[in-house]
Amino acid sequence: MSWEVLTGAFALLDSVLVALFVVWILSLKRDPTSAIAWSVTVVFLPFIGIFLFLIFGYQNIHRPLRRKIKHK
């Protein structure tokens, strides 16, 4: 494999991952400020931003807590 092919494949992978994660973030986050902040992070820091979102941004803690509070 030449460097041109490897660089092109890496750029294509980067573009696809960023597009998929931005769509996922926008559909997941209800707060517009949070959704835009995470989307910008993923666009400008592609692999680091995706890793950070998977660690810190994807939280389902609030939904079960809201359900418990409503049932009391």
C-alpha cells in the first residue's frame, strides 16, 4: 500500500465516523447547547472528540432517575 492510499482511507474513515457521530449526538442530546458543543468537539478533534463523547457525553443516568421521581 502506498502512502496516498493509506492517507485517503484514513481521511474517508475520519469523515464517515464524524458524520455518524454528529448525527447520533444530535439525535441523542435534548439540550441544544450540549448537542452543539459535543458536535463541534467531534468535528474539530475527530478521534479524541469521539473518545471523549463515549466516555463523558453518553449518559443515561438522568432518564431512570426521572422515572423513579415521577413514580413516587
